[in-house]
Amino acid sequence: MSYRFLSTLALPVGAALAAAAAGSQLLCEPAEIPRGEKACGKEAKATNNKWWPGREQKRPTRNGKCNLTGWWENELGSRMHVSTVDNEGNFSGEYHTAVSSAEKPIKPSPLIGSQHLDEDGQCTFGFTVNWKKFSDSTAVFVGQCFAGDVEEEILQTSWLLREKVDALPSDWKATRTGRNTFTRMG
């Protein structure tokens, strides 16, 4: 199945709605209005379910706070440990991947990152993993942490993996992209 991806940042609301109606997949949830301000008519329509037939809005409640510190695991079995996040939002840790195309045995790899320390606790973050212990590649992850009063914390991430290639003609195959969902380990 193929998807056409659009950036909602580059499209006016009307064009984004038309693209969605034509079967395109939008990469973002409808825009949220900061600090409880009311949306203008077009924005309110874009976030209203009646304008998105069959689309259920699934968002965690905004009362929980997300804390990146600790152990996380994704759907592939990869694990990461985030050490304490400092007052500026900086953190470090280790990533234990469960998947690799490297010929050497997999080893835990250092990660370093930063997050926004938002008041609502639904922080965005990014981190880099240097696979130097067993591979010539580097990965960058960006994502958002979601937490609710009753729901478990979830990290929704997208990543780029850059593998070293021998020459410029091979550059076309050097970068991979993907998505992972991490949940807190018990």
C-alpha cells in the first residue's frame, strides 16, 4: 500500500482538508491552540470530527506529566535508558538495539539528547545514538511523550539512520527512516 505524505505546515487548512479527503495521509494531528485560546472558524472546523468522517481523535488526557527518565522499550524489543534530565532539558543514556544489519555483535550505544520542559508535560524531544561500538552509523530520533492520568506514558518517535558508504555514488542508499513507539518498562 502506498501513501502520499503532506506537510500540514506548508498547506492552508482548506488544501489540507482537500488532500485528506482525496486519501492522502497527514503526518500531524490538527493544530492545538495554546493556552486555551479559541480557534478561528477554519481551525475549529479542521479539528472537528465531523470534518474527518470515520476518524476518531485519540489523544491522551492533558493532566498527566511525562518523565523521560528510566527504561523504555519499543515494539521491536529495542530498549533505552534515559538518565536524569537536567534543568535545561538535556539528558544522556544508553540505547540497546534489538535489530541491526551490522556484521559485528550488537553492543549498547551511547545516546545524548534534549527535551522541551513544557508545563503540560507532553514534551517534545530529540536524541542522537552513536553506534560506534559495533557499526559506522548514527541515528537521530525526534518525538513526543504522551501521558495521561490513567494511560501509560508513550513515546512516539520518528528516526533517521545514516550508514557510512564508501563513495558518493552510493549516497542514495545511506539513509533510512522509520517510526517507533516506546513504552515504559515495568
